[in-house]
Amino acid sequence: MPGMTHVLDPDALSREGRPLPEPLEPFSDVTRSDAAFRAFLHGLPGVDQVGAEARTNVLGTRSIKTTAKAWAIDTAISMVDLTTLEGSDTPGKVRSLAAKARRPDPEDLTCPSVAAVCVYGDLAGVAKEALAGTGIHTAAVATAFPSGRASRAVKLADVRDAVAGGADEIDMVIDRGAFLAGRYLDVFEEIVAVKEACRRPGGQGRAHLKVILETGELVTLDNVRRASWLAMLAGGNFIKTSTGKISPAATLPVCLVMLKAVRDFRTATGHQVGVKPAGGIRTTKDAVKHLVMINETVGADWLSPDWFRFGASSLLNDLLLQRQKLRTGHYSGPDHVSVD
Amino acid sequence: MTSLFEYAPALESRSIVDLRPSYGLFIDGEFTEGTGTPLKTLNPATEEVLAEVATGSDADVDRAVHAARRAFTRVWGPMRPADRGKYLFRIARLLQERAREFAVLESLDNGKPIRESRDVDVPLAAAHFFYHAGWADKLEHAGLGPAPRPLGVAGQVIPWNFPLMMLAWKIAPALATGNTVVLKPAETTPLTALLFAEVCQQADLPPGVVNIVTGAGETGRAVVAHPDVDKVAFTGSTEVGQSIARAVAGTGKRLTLELGGKAANIVFDDAPVDQAVEGIVRGIFFNQGHVCCAGSRLLVQESVHDEVVASLQRRIGTLRVGDPLDKNTDLGAINSAEQLARIRALSDVGEAEGAQRWQPEGDLPTRGYWFKPTVFTDVSPAHRIARDEVFGPVLSVLTFRTPDEAVAKANNTSYGLSAGVWSEKGSRILAITNKLRAGVVWANTFNEFDPTSPFGGYKQSGYGREGGRQGLAAYLRSATS
């Protein structure tokens, strides 16, 4: 055999240096007017939809086996934002989810816990309390999630409320109406205002801000790239694909474009932003495809829960089933993982 | 440093292939001994001998041509066109059924990654049979007059870069139009053609319709020179193509040649950069650059040169090299020691002439024939690496300032097989593609193939088209010709 297949240069994607602690602002002038911001966003290189799909299709053929699969499953579990966003959510449901987040597989103590539990803002306090001492973050959706159709005052109050309830992370939605109407600066300023509202009372820093682009409503990949840059320039810590309430939610080409945006943004500013695909990722295979895509397009710097998350609910159970299968050699059934 | 997410080996099993120690010639529906000195075919990734393969002598070629003639006059020529179509459909389905076997064998014998043989070569080979099967009973609609007739016996010589796919490009149109064939596979990659011979038996194809005579250059010469061959089709180097054209001149044989190339891949400053970089990689590193239509000359607008080259180099570092049978391999082995020597020699010339050679970090396997993906910058149109076909994973980067300069540089080659244009501006793409003297022009993609699309060259890239309605003309005589 000609030796194990290997990547030519494992450092190819990370040679550009470490992220800087504070964002540089080489682009501070692009938001000086609506016209300038529009010219900047429309001046970003275009995205060819066919080419982006072709790339994700090839990456989708990667065959991840044995030790690589085991690593990928555990990494994916550690990246899950375990989510419940239903009108019927109750404190009991949130506490049960928190218990699962802490110990996803009660029969196997080696199974990692998830990254965060994601709930509506009014339940952030319940989640925070249930997760106390675990290191697992409480994430809360805000800004009139999922449509974002409310006045800015209402949206900001929503954010402050969730932060006061103990949310470590805020998942906001952008104003897609304003974006599609070309009022980019409005969208930008709203994100900046939300980021300010993420400040914790008593000067204890800020909740991390994830900016949901709702790519299913932006439709084109050119729009996805523009919205990604907009959100990063406004100070978003993460860019997130979807609310999960609109179809299509996360797709591989959309995630690819967002990954390339965070990569280019870091190259340009030295500031690293995370990516969170959410909605529609239900199987281990889907999750592994995302990890492969990170690995081969932006590199290992994003292969951690600090920089990549899966917004999901049913995904976790499939990851657990596949994990059990790897460990025991056979498939168990849905009764061997806990219901949510 | 090892990467955080290291892929475990994911080897496609060799056991699906029943490799025999030696193979004969396929003449008149049966495997027979060859009378020449047998050849050994190697796995270029390991230099291990895979099998011994017969060499067809002049006498063997003569037997094959006689068998083809007999089959043409007695069976295949007179057969109802719809029935010929049924055989082709059957062959296409068998290729699909045995796809994994063909893919593994192709990767073993050629050195190309299983991902490509599995996802490109074999599916396209089957697609060519399906496409031409449909034509078999519709030839009066091919635009060649009311009742086009077959030519007779086609002598076909194919290269080692896409052994099965090139076989399909040759045999499918010949059979669909009612001709019979004698095909000579390349010396270094005969095995999938011999497996195809088994498929012909399995499909109950009448004896003599397809004959496969293995061997080296001498055998090919005998096929081309045989007086009872009506049509010669060759894919390979320009040098050999020229000698075939000389041999065929004045004989009345019809000839199509698909030869070398030095394609320009033109990237404008308004291109979708990420996808263009993917297209550049696909253009030159697909099949280790052993592609006649490879995008071996990157013409990039000067204003985005640095950005594109940096992005390209970063991307090249992520390519996975190694065992062709590993499903995650992107770059396989160079097909032969001879080809490796040629790639090395031309790359050395590039450096000697003053171009900057760049190769990624990382090691190559120690056994077998390997060459690192290579990018030359500061290349001038006068450099040999900008003019000669390397037929390997070597890219020459040139720059241009205006669209007119891009067209002038793109056309400044003795070849004219393919070209690519990258721009988000539709009007520019249409304007530029019309000015490029190349048989195939891709816009915002590269190295895409489809049986419905005619393929062939200008100038020293040859003449005639393969695929599409146009490709049928090479195998038919219209009422007036």
C-alpha cells in the first residue's frame, strides 16, 4: 500500500495566525452611510450557487470511519445547542432538557455534555438554574423571535429580559424585511443596539450574541454572504443560519458560504466569529458532513464548541444511537435513548 | 503537526475484482492468446505487477479486423437498428451493475482516486452507452440526410488517462451507428477494457462486433494501418496523432483525432472567487492533471492575482494524497514512470526559465509514482510550461489586464481543445466565449462532461467531435458523402 491517505498540509488553513482578542476595524468607514454600506456589501465577491453545491456534494462523499467517526460524534455532541422552542414549553420540559444536556447518555459517563440549552427568553431563568455548575450555557432566543416583527424597543426589552434571566447567549433574529428592502444600515444598527442590550446588569460583561440570518428567507447565497458580513461588522459573536421555523433551514451550501465569510473576516480583521447552522440537521451523517466541511474549508480553528454549534433537538438522539453502535457493534433502538 | 480531525483509512475493497494472472486478446467474441511478447501492467501507486497482458501482433490485428468485418457484413450491419439499441442499453445497464468492480479496477490500473473512478469515469461511461443506445434507431434525425449508413470497421486507439471512459466514447457511437470495432487500449491501462470484453460476452453481443487487442505502440500502428479498416479514431498525444494522420493520408479512411491541449482558464476580477478557486483545482488537479482538456494555464486578472493565488495555495494544501483506493483520496498516483519523468523534466525547465515553482508542504508516498501539485507563478507566455502540454498536476499562472489581452493570451497556443471563463457578468461571458478558439468552453465551471455535449478541438488538438449529435457524423456516411 502506498501509505495512508493524508492531507498534504495540515496547517494550510491555520497559517494565518491566531485571532486577536479585540476586533480591528479596517471597515469602520463602510457603515458611514446607507450608500457606502450598500456599495461595500454589493462589492463582495459573488457566490456561484452551482459551484457551491458542487463543492458540498464532493465534501459530502467523505467517508468517515472508526476512530474518525468516534471523534466526530463526540465533537458533534459537544457542539449541540439542545433546543426547545415551542409554545407548549414548560419549566418541567426545560428542566428535563437540562438534565439530558448535562448527561446525554445516562448509561455512559464518557459521553460529553452538550454546549448549551436554547430556550425562549421567559424560560432562561429556569434553564440557568437547572444548569448551574455544569458549565453548560443557557442560550435564549430574543428580538421577537422568530419573525422579528416588532418595534426595536420591544426587541431590546426582550433581550434585556432574557439577559436578566441569566442567559449566557442571546440568539437574535435580523430584520429580514429591512434587509430585503435594502435598508442594510437599519439592520446593522439594530444588531449593534442588541449587542449593547446584551450587557449584563452590574457590569459583568456581555452575553454572547448569535445573529440569526434566517437564510431560508434571504434565499440567495449572495444575500447570505452579505448578511454574514453585515452581522460580523455589527459585532455578532456567532452567525447562525436559521430559526428552525422556516424551511429550508440550514443547508450545506449556506453553511459553506457562512464559513468562508468568517474565514475571510478573520483574514481581514483578525477577529474570529463562530458559525451555527440550525434546523434541519437531524442525523449523525448530516452533522459529520458539517464537521468535514469545517475541517476542509476553514480548518481546525473552528472545530470546537467555542466556534461552531449545531442548533438542534432530534440530532442529539441520533448521535447517541450512533455512539452506542460504535461502542457495542450493534444498533439499539429509540427506547435506548431518552425522549425529550 | 497532525490535524485535529484525522480521517481514518476508508479503503474500497479490492476483493470485488477478480484479477487474473494473465489476459489474452478479445477477438471474435472469445479470449485468445496473443502472439506478441506479453506486457506487464502495474499498479502505479505501488509498482506492484497486476497482471500479464497479451500483445497483439500484426497477425492478431488482422484476425481481429477480419472478425469485425465478418460481424459487420453478416450481423451488425444488417441488424434492425432498434435491436442494436437493445444491445447498447444492455451494456449500459451491465456497466452500472458492475460499476464498483470497474471503478476499483480502474483505480488499481490507472492510479486515479476511487472517488473519481466511482463518481466520474464509470457513470459517464455508462451514460455514453445509454445516450447512444437511444440514437441507434433515430439516425435519420441526426441531420445527416434521410438514411445515413455506417462506415464499416472502426480501428480505435485510446489513451491511459480515462481508460474505460475513452473506450465508451469510442465504442458507443461506433456501435450505435452500425459499425464494428477493433479497439487498442493503452499499454499501461488495459484491464478495464478486458473487463468490458467480459461485459460484451455477458450481454450476448454477437462475436466480432467488439474486438479488443492489447499491446503497445506497434499494435496501435497495425490497427491504424490495416487496409480493411474504414475509419480510424484516436485519442492521445499530438505527436502520435500527427503520425497517424500521415499514415492514413490517401487511404480513403475516415479519421478523427482528439489530441493534446493547453487550456486557458480565465478568471476575471468579478469572478465568484471561492468557486473559481475550486474550478482551478478541478481544472488542473482532476485525474492528477492527466486530462487533455486540463485548465493548465490560469489566466488571472492582475488586480486579483495575489488574492486568487493565495487562496489557491491554501486550498491545495488541503488536498488529500495517497492510496487511490481510499475513498477520501483527492490526488492519486501518476500513471507511469515515463509520465512522471516527463512531468519532472518540464517542471525543471519551468524553473530554469525563471518561473517561480510552488508546492505545498507535506510528504508523498515513498513507493509508486507521485508528483506534488505544483503552481508556477511569474510565467510568461514564452515559457515552455506555458506552451507545452505537461499532462500532470502542474499549473502555470499568467496575468492579463483587459478582456482583449485575456483573449489574445488564451488563443496564443498551438492547441485549442478547451477553455474556461469565470465571471459573474453574463454579457462578458458571452462576449469572451465567442472569441475563444477552443472546442469546449466552460463558463463558471470546468471539466464537466456529458454525452449530449460534443467534445473535440481546434488546431493541433485534433479534429472531429465526440458526443452529441455532432459526434455521430464521425461514424456515418450520408447519402451524399
